[in-house]
Amino acid sequence: MAKIRIKNLGRIVSWLIRGVGATLRFEVEDRAGAFDTGRKGWIWAFWHNRMFVIPYVHEQWFAHIPGAILSSPSGDGQIIADACAQFGFEAARGSSSKPQKGLGALIMLAEKVGEGRDVGITPDGPRGPIYQIQPGIIKLAQLTGGTIVPVRVLYSRALRFRTWDQFLLPLPFSTVRVIFEPPMTVPRRLGEEEFEACRASLEQTLRKDA
């Protein structure tokens, strides 16, 4: 019964995303070439507390590109996976903060990147610390040679929840700015200092709105 309730909750969340999303005014700034025809799948990087509109944005403008997400193996992760499934995303269950334990998920995501899918990752999830990039997303880009695109999301008006990530829920009829920052690639061979430089660069870009 618990699994049925969780699955239904995910569907309800997807209805909420679509309902609120339909009222929002979107301003999309493409500094990355996201709308270029023929582009291959990207690794979308966005903060955990800004994830609410991401499935809606992808469905509205990039439905022609299959998607996949990394979600935690927790109950909350199952809800997110079920909600995103309603938008056509496949889910890999694992953690960006613990790549050793999430190795299977990273391998699955690597396959999806190779297939040309857009892969969504919240690199400060699933439990934080907030606004700190964990190593998994850099490892994934290393493994695949894939392109990381920082996706910044700004709400003109939003509710802020008292959760570890200070989750933001945009209020109906508010304005949402979605900024696709210039993409970054990660070489397959990196020393510790180079790896940290890539991680810090991505964090600095996404922290512009933190």
C-alpha cells in the first residue's frame, strides 16, 4: 500500500507542476545554445530548491529530446521520480553526494547521455549542504565526455519552505527567469586540483542566485 500512495503522490505533484506552470510567465535566456537544432543531450545542473519548474520547462521547449534524472533512493526520491515520469523522464536512483554508492545510477545516466538524452541533476542534493556542488556530476561528465549546462532559475515571487534546501515554490502568475549559462566540458583525465577547479567553477556559476 505504501508504494501505491507514493506513486499517487508523485502523480499529484505532476498535476501541481503543470497547474502552477500554466500560470507562470517565463523569460528564457539562452546563453548556451539550448535551442540549437541538432544539439545532443546535456547534463542539466540546477539547485535542489529550484527543481519545481524544470520538468515543465523541458516539456514546453525540449519535449523532442528524451530526458532522464538522478533521484535519491529515499521515499522523497521516489515521489520525485514518479512526478518526473509524468513528463517523460526516466529515473536513475542514486546520490550525487555519494558517487561510490550511486555508481549504478551514474552508469545508467552515462548510458542516457550517450543516447543523447538531457539528464537533470541537482548537484547539492539529496541532503545538502545547500548550494554546495557534490562530486557526482563532475564524475558523470568525466565518464561520458558530456556537456554540463548550469541552469539558473529565478522566481519573482515564491514561497520558501523550512527544509534543508529552503525549497522554493513559485507563486501562481509570477515571473520565472530561466538562464542557460554557457556549457562546460570536463576532460576525462583530471588531477585532484583540476577536478576541484571544475567543481568550484560550476558552483560559482550557480551561486549567482543563491
